[in-house]
Amino acid sequence: MFGYYIEISKPNLSLVPADYDRKQTLVNAERFTSSELVGYERKVLSAEERALRSSAACTVKSASPSRTRPTACGRPLRQSRSSTCS
């Protein structure tokens, strides 16, 4: 199972809030998710994707000859103040 979850042991299952969604049953516990946790997961994954794109753009830029204009996916690269490219 991928993603974020809340693992609750079998003795504490009676305390699980009604809005939690059961995702997986284990021998001594159950795994749940909630709408708030799913939202957080989306936020983390989109930030990770943006970081990977930024890293790829820096790689393309540093590998390009200085006399040509670097591009990423066919579009000109945009410089940002927070860029980690050197």
C-alpha cells in the first residue's frame, strides 16, 4: 500500500472517528486515511514533482552550450530568484 495512513492497533479500533476510511487490515492493526491526510499527501507529492522539474531544468541548463538558449520541454527556461542552478 502506498501513501500516508494512520495505523491503529486492534484494541483501539473502537476509538476510530467515523470519518476515517479503512484502507488495509493487518494482523494486529488496521490502517486508515482521512480527507485531511489525503489533502496533505497531494500537497507533498505536488511539491516533490515541482522540485524534480526544477532539478531537471537546472540539469538541462547546465548541460547546454553557453551560446544557445537553454530550454526545458521545448519552452524557454524561466529564471527564478530561488533557483539553485549554478
